[in-house]
Amino acid sequence: MMIGRLAADRIERRSGVSLWRQIADKILHAIAVGDFVENAALPPEVALAERYGVNRHTVRSAISALVQEGVLRAEQGRGTFVLSRKRLSYPIGARTRFSTGLQEQTSERHIVLLASSVEPASQRVAEGLGLAKGADVIRLETRGEADGRAVSRAAGWFEAKRFAGIDAAMAETGSITASLARFGIDDYLRQSTVLSARHADAADLADLDLQPGAIVLVTVAVNVTPDGQPIQFSESRFPAERVELKLSAL
């Protein structure tokens, strides 16, 4: 089986990261985005070598590492298979809520406020909130946890003038929804969500307790009041090995 090389499959030979690790990370990414299907056989070494532009020995080293990490299973005479991992299904729709979205799958859920600050709105935050660039916004850094596992890491921005004290409310309630209720917002809707996937950076690895090479699913979203007023701009990261995102109509 021949697999053509894509831009996302290219490796950096002078990156300082060993070739086998780069290939292992590429395979992890391919699994996360569904190119290689769980419980199905991985393409043969020769096909992977062609896809990534390396020799079979490098591919074999990458596969061996992923077997050790519990991502793949090698079966003598049959090939190498992608292991199935039970993941939480996180729904993204018109009313996306952390706690209610996972309540049927977990027994305990909460959000931890890691840090807060007031800062000038960047261009993308200002556009999302309908503010002038540089306007004061409150930034909340949070981690979502379910049954003792970190399942999300997020940054959320709110207009500072309108939501002064939302950091204290978040620290007390552990809920964005409950915090917004203190400002008279009893309901809000997801206006837009942009999805992507990337390798976890150093902060993701630490905050989500991930191993190097892990993939995170990224959502950039805007929440609005029922009459369309923007109230929250957010960027959230979910570990692909623990969470899958389930989209429904917004």
C-alpha cells in the first residue's frame, strides 16, 4: 500500500529532535485526527517509511516506542494495531457546558481557577468580544477535571468593565455558568467554534499531565447572550488521548 506524503507529514531533520521521535509524534497525530483508526492495523512499515520520507529502521524504532507507551499493539505475523482508548465525549453545541456535558460519563467534575489577570485585549480577543483593541479584559486560566483527571485547559477573556470580580466568583463557584449568573446572565449560547489539533506545548504537558508528543484538540470559541451580545472569548485545549469532541448544530 502506497501513501503519499502530505505537508503535515514532513519532518525537520535539523530540529534537534531524533527522527524516530518525530515519526512517533506524526503517528500519534494521525491517530488523533482519525487517519489511523483505532482497533485497525497500522499501515506497513514500508508504506510509513515512504509517507514520512525515512527508512524502515526509523519507522520500526518509532513503532517500538509507541508499543511501549501503550498506543500500539504488535501481533506476531499479523502486524501492528492501534489500541482503542476509552475517551470522554465532549459535546459542542448551542449550549456547551463543562459539567453538564460530561455528567453522564463521569461521577465528579469541577473547574479549577489557575490564574487571573487584567490585560489589554489582543486583536482576536477584541474582535471576538466586540471591543476596541487594547480595551481592558479579564483573563481566566482554568483547568477542567473529571474523576481526578485533567481533561481541559482553557483561557477565557471577559470585558473588564462589565465583569469586574468574575475571577473571585470563579474561584468561589468553580463554574463559568455560575459566575456569569452573578452578573445577571442566566443563559448564554455558543456563537462560533473553530477546531484544530496540534502537539501539546510545554504548558499543556505540565497542566494536563501529558507525555511529550501528545496531541491536544483546540477550540477557539465565542459565547453570547441570547440577544447576541458577546460575553466570553475562549481558547481551550483537550488531550486527544482522553477526550473526543462531538459536534452538534450551533
